[in-house]
Amino acid sequence: MGKIILTQDGSHSMVSEQFGEAYHSKYGAIQESQHVFIEAGLEAVSEDLNNIHLLEMGMGTGLNVLLTYLANQTLKKTIYYTAIEAYPIKNWQELNYVELLDLDEKAQHFFEQLHVGAWEEMVQLSEHFYLKKTKTLLEKISLPKDHFHLIYFDAFAPNAQANLWTEDIFEKMYKSTALDGILTTYCAKGSVKRAMKAAGFGLEGLAGPPGKREMTRAIRK
Ligand SMILES: C[S@@+](CC[C@H](N)C(=O)[O-])C[C@H]1O[C@@H](n2cnc3c(N)ncnc32)[C@H](O)[C@@H]1O
């Protein structure tokens, strides 16, 4: 189980006892998720695409799911969100996202449902948002081919989980990405970028969120 911690933008994150790692940047969980996944990922998906198939590696606190739902109030796409999470959290009610993001009743209900809802099936959580949570190890999962327009790659850092940042794993991601699809991650480590390149992705180095110089966006060309 994880312990809740406070990050510097006032938002909560967690520390995994199993991996000894925080779920987000200590400089700000919301700030990081918004920058790396929403701005560099969701908002970079082609405007012409109305149905977005999205994969998240490591659902954790559900913050990326929630921020995606909130951003989609403006984008107005239909989102089919698959979230891989091998070790679901139990103490999500202690997280301060509801207060901090000043969520209305609908959004509060969304946040609750994303945690208590069924696993292993695509569940409609709102008019334009479908979520399938899958409780599987990334190493073990089999994914559809050429399918995802967007991947949020949010495993713990390579020093804690070297086995998830390999060429083999990125090849699996690449094969599951649709043409012109995007994989976005906070990590900009040289060996990780080389593994992504070797798997076939084209890479862009972008400025990281506050406290971090660089992040990576990978594109399937
Ligand atoms: C950096 S945290 C993700 C934070 C999350 N996106 C959030 O917004 O809270 C990494 C997540 O990956 C999960 N995880 C770790 N190893 C995994 C594996 N091999 N397969 C699937 N999930 C894994 C952890 O339980 C954790 O929730």
C-alpha cells in the first residue's frame, strides 16, 4: 500500500512501499500530470480525431484519468481509456484532488467511479468517456495492434523499474500505437530514449514540468 504525501503545488501524491518511489514529481503532482500527459499528450493529438483510444501505463491515483476527463470538457472528444494497473490503491478517498481542483458533483462522481468501477471491462463513466481498467502486469498484457492514438507511459522511474523501460517493452508499445500516435512520458534518460528509438519511435525532447529540464514525446511514424 502507498502512503499519501504532499507535493509542492499543494496536490497529493503517494509513495509506494513496494518500490520506494513517489507516484509523481515532488515539485507538484497536478502540475506534472498536466504538463506531461495533458499538454504534451492529449492536446497534441490531431484535431481531426474524434474518437481517441488512450492507454495509460500505471493508473495509480487516477489523477491522469481525472485530468483527461476535465480537459475533455473543452476538447469534446470521445475517449476510450484503457488503464493498466497491477497494484490498485485503496486510499483514494484521502487524496485532495476533489478540493484542489474544485470538482463539481459530476466530476466528483467521475473520480469515485473511476476507482470503484468494474475492472476488465470498458465502462461508460460519462457521456464522452469510457474506461477499461486492467489489473495486469505490463510485462504480461497483450495489447491490440495499431490501436492507441495516445499512450501515457507513467511507470516508476527506470532506477526502480529498469525492466519496464526496455526496447522489448517499447516495441510492445510501438506495435500497439496507431500511425501518428503519441507516447508521452516524464522520463528523458539517454538509455530510455535509445530503447524507444530502437523500437521504432521518432522522438521529440520537450521542456519538462517545473523542476525537470526535459521530458520525451515519442511518435509512431
Ligand atoms: C509513477 S506511478 C503512476 C502514477 C499515476 N499515473 C498517477 O497519476 O497516480 C506507477 C504506477 O504503475 C504501477 N505499476 C508498477 N509496476 C507495474 C507493472 N509491472 N505493471 C502494471 N502496473 C505497474 C504502480 O502500481 C503505480 O500505480
